Amino acid sequence: MSITIPVELGFEFDVKASAKEVFAVLSDVPVSASHYPHLDKLVDLGGGAYRWEMENIGVGAIQMQTVYASKYVSNKSKGTVVWTPVEGEGNALVSGSWKITANKKSTNVVLQVEAEMSLPLPALMKMVVAPLVEAEFERMTERYIANLIERFGGEV
């Protein structure tokens, strides 16, 4: 028995670094991923696909490890990095995109993420666990963005 928890996040921010530098970091999955908190291992599956193995997290009897794979496609001329789920890898499906736009003295960055996590828990637990999973995913993604902002010399 398992439950599925959908999560959607969107963030927009401006950084001091050039669009060229921001794209170089965000399109290089291992470099970008190195800024994500609680990442235990990133496995290169080839062909632009990577498996993310997160650290085991939880409270008390509820422990979980999120594992998923996504295929990444970068388009320098459009300033985009788009990822789609790789089926059959782990317990989550994650898709999303980065949109990088050069401004006169800064770079605008937009992040969109959609995730669907499956956890081996009874259906009755969904009401309790779903808000915790959503909050943790959002907290870790906010930390990721803060780490990237620091990497890019700060927010404008």
C-alpha cells in the first residue's frame, strides 16, 4: 500500500551574475545539484539523465528516502534547462524547468518544479504526511535557491 503526494513549486529571482554564468551552472547538472541540500548521491545514467538519491529524512517512525531520475535538455539560445521524469527509477517523478533571462545589470531566473512522490504508507497517513512532505520539499528547494543565489554573487 502506498500514497502519492503531488507537489508544485515556482520561484523567480534576480541575481548579480551574468546570464552566461547562470546558464553554465544550471545546465551542468552535477554542478547545479551540488547546491541542493540533503543530496546523498547523483548518478549519471547517460544521455542527459541523472538519478538523484536524497538522504534519508523523517521524524520518528516516518522515515523516507526520495530517489528519482530525470532527463535534462539545455537550450542556450532560449536560456532554458528542462527536465522530464525517467520512468521506473525510484519513488518519485520530477519534472521542471529553469528559464534564464539577461537584464541590463542582472539575470532573471525562473524555476518551475512538479513532483509526484510515492511513499509506502497506508492511505490514512496521507492527511498527516502530505503537508510534511510538501513543506520539506519546499524548504529544501528554498535552501537550494539560497545556495545558488550565494554562488551567483547575491540577489539584486
